[in-house]
Amino acid sequence: ELKVEQNPLFLSMQEGKNYTIYCNYSTTSDRLYWYRQDPGKSLESLFVLLSNGAVKQEGRLMASLDTKARLSTLHITAAVHDLSATYFCAVADYSGGGADGLTFGKGTHLIIQP
Amino acid sequence: GAGVSQTPSNKVTEKGKYVELRCDPISGHTALYWYRQSLGQGPEFLIYFQGTGAADDSGLPNDRFFAVRPEGSVSTLKIQRTERGDSAVYLCASSLTGMNTEAFFGQGTRLTVV
């Protein structure tokens, strides 16, 4: 069974600081997704990482994937208040024994304070 | 349509009643997913359709839950004899061809069983 673990689950940080959210998963996969969710809203796709070593950047967010370590990171540079949200990583299970949908982590609740 | 549309946005029902939740995917998307998100958790996979057929229903929690997609477009998630534990946000997502392509989520239906 595929397990996806994010840490930290809660993060409060100041504007202007840098930080990294980690996503570990338990079985082989080369497809990892990062989503953002604002309170009461649905999930907004941020990044799709499709191969080992993939790195994608959008504004102050950068995501990377290391399939050998089964690890993805979401790095926040010079955080601003508008980035406050819950961030989820999700992994596609190709092991053959799992569901055909995505397996999500519990999410990282990020609060950025002025 | 421009995005994934779910109706109703909110549904309050009494314990023991039957409910139907509707999902209208992005036009042309053959893959459709249902997820359930409880408060403070990541979405949990329920069922995946490829065209009209349920390719994977391993996430449905029990036989009170059923979903259909008779014409390969709109899908309906049906819950019989609702229980208070069924209260959650039910999210629908669609993607162009399946797990290899990015999934886009609807706004969700917040189901409350009283």
C-alpha cells in the first residue's frame, strides 16, 4: 500500500523567509503532484513532476523530485502572505497493487505572517 | 465546460437518507475520479472511471456507495442509508486520458449528515 508522508504538517513563518516542505512516499512512482488548497476551496494544481530529477519553478515556489530517494520538496523563497494555504503532495501508484487514483499526503498547513 | 463542475455545492441530509452528488467533468476528459476529504485531511481516493466503466472502485468504503457514468461524461456518486460518518467534502476530478495526465478538481460538494 502506497503511503505518502508530508512534513511539517503545520508551519508558521515570517514574510521574507525561505522554507522547504518535504514529501516522502513508500513505493516506486515517477509521477508526483503538488496542489494548493485555500480554506473552503478546491485543489489548485501547482506542479506536475514526471521524472527523476525534475525541477519546476513558478514564482516563489520551486518543486523537485528524487525518485530514488522517493522524496519531493516544495521550496518557498522569500515568502509572502498570499502563499498562506494548505499544500498537498500526491503520488500516482504504479505498483499494480494500489488504486488508480492519487494517494495524497495529509497536507502542510502554511501560515505566513507579516 | 471550462472546469469541473459539481452540484450541489452543499447538501444537508438526515441519517438514513439517500443522496446523489453530481460531477460534470471538463469536456473531452475521459478519466474521472471521485475523492472524499474529511476535515483536516488530504483527499482519499474513492473511484476512477475511464470512459463509462469504473476502472477502479477499490476506494469505495462499503456497498452503500456507488457511482455511475453512463455516457462517459457526467458522473453521479450515490450514497444509500447515509451515516454521520459520511459527512465530508466529496471532490470530483477529471483528466484528459488518465493517471499520466494532470487532474483538475471541482469545487466539491460538502455533505453533512445530521
